[in-house]
Amino acid sequence: MTTYRDSLPQLDRGPFLTDGGLETTLVFHQGLDLPCFAAFPLIRDAAGRQTLRRYFEPYLDTAREWDLGFVLDTPTWRANPDWGAKLGYSDIELAAVNRVSVAWARDLRDEFATAATPIVIDGVIGPRGDGYRADQRMDAEQARRYHEAQIAAFRDTDADMVTAMTITYAEEAIGIARAAAEHGLPAVISFTVETDGSLPSGEALGDAIDRVDAATGARPAYYMINCAHPTHFAEVVAKGGAWTSRLRGIRANASAKSHAELDAAEDLDSGDPADLARRYRELLGGLERLAVLGGCCGTDHRHIQAIRDACVNPAAGNAPS
């Protein structure tokens, strides 16, 4: 089994693209019913896998058109014990789902990857809670034990890395980073923030990153922000600090609404792809080490194409002139 675990290519030859809002696209654009906002059950049958393929193909084409790398996520954001139990999955069934998700991603990678467009397979981990609140917290050791089963399932697959998405407080991130290190997988921690740029726990973003690095010996390969609009965190990033050098990826929401407003919304707010792309371009001024560009809730391939066009410099050799 050959993987990028020892040297993630997005850290050396970015930018890499990734996808947008998987679950919001499936629910609002394709009319699918996703109980608990979980996409992982789709991996269990041929029709579901074909649905996932149709979702990812436009993103993969957007990267390949300009010879860009791509971080290919597994649809496993909800494939952890508590959420799996709510959907009737046993621990054994969840482990199988996580492994099969990587195998599905490997087949897609083998079809789309070229020497000029490497594809990194990313085992996605979600929070134990709902991703918008930090009202039921674990300490770092509890988080390590809770997330270890999913990380262990990824260990013996072709996954190159794991990413913990929509994390709301530092202790859960510390536990995930420690579990990933124990199982030999590079880990990325992606925090979400509220409209004031702080985590749902109230922690400042920079403080949370510093805490995780201090507690883990800086084990995360890098950090990201997801499930927030650039207007929510641009000012925090602009103030700078050493922690910003650890921020290497952005997966923003299309909408500038708060988490509470999004939670209550019955319709999808897709925002303005061109405006979102412009805001990404502005972020690059203060985050010169950004390596991964993608989207989150409300975004689709139109947003990612606009972000690519705004943020990738053809003269740098990353795209056709």
C-alpha cells in the first residue's frame, strides 16, 4: 500500500482544491433525505456510490483542468459511534463503512489522478456533537478514546491522512490529534467559528490552535477553518500572530448567516460564488501558506471553480496560461 502519509503533497506544491458542501448539495440540490445529516450510508450500495461519484466528478474536473492537486474526502463525517448508533449502526458496521469509504475513494483517485494532479485520500472525522455547539464536552483523553475506533479503521486502508472537520473546542481536537499520532496517520484539525471569529466554545481561534500544538507537540500537520463565512474570521486572521502560519486550509460557507440562523433555515443560502471567491483572494494576503481551498455548507462546484479562478495564478505554473 503506497500512501502520502510521510509527505503530504499539498504542503509542498499547493494550492490543492477540495470539494464543497456535500451534505447540503445532496439534501437541497438533489432532494435526498439524509437522517442526522449523514452521507456515509450512501457508500453501502451501488446507487449511493454512484450518487457520490456524480457529486465529486465536477470538483475533480475543476482541479484537473488546471493541473491542480485535490484532497478527496471520504463521506464519513458522521461515521462515529454516537451518530452511528442513532442511525442503527453497530461499531463493527461503522468500521466497515469507514474502510469501504476509503476503498471507494481509492478507485476514484486511480481514475482521475495524474502525475500533474495528485489526489490525497482524506479520512474525514466529525465531532461527537452536532458541529454548531460545544455544550457536551469531553476532556482530551475521553476524546482520544472516543475517536480512536474511527481512526483505527482508517489506519489499515489507503487513507493518506485524516481531517477532523467542524471541531468546536480544543480538547476534542487534542484527543483526535493524539489518536491519529498513535495510529501513524497525519491529522488535520479544522475548527469552526461563530460570527465573532471565536469557536463555539468561546475560545479564540489562535488560542485553540496554540493549545492543541502545546498539548500534542504540534502533531497536527496543519489547521483549517470550515463551516463559517470569511466575514466571520477575516478580521481575526488579519490581526495575525504566529498561529496563522499553521492555518493552511479554508472551507468556508456560502452564507454569511450564523450557525443558529443556518440551523433554523428551511432553504439553502448559496450566496454569491464570485463574492466568496474574492474574499478567499483577500485572505491569501494574510495567509500566504494556504494550501487547501474548498467549501462547506451551501457551496457547490460553481463556488470552487470561482475560488480556483480567483486564487490560482496561471503565471506560477499551476494553471494553463
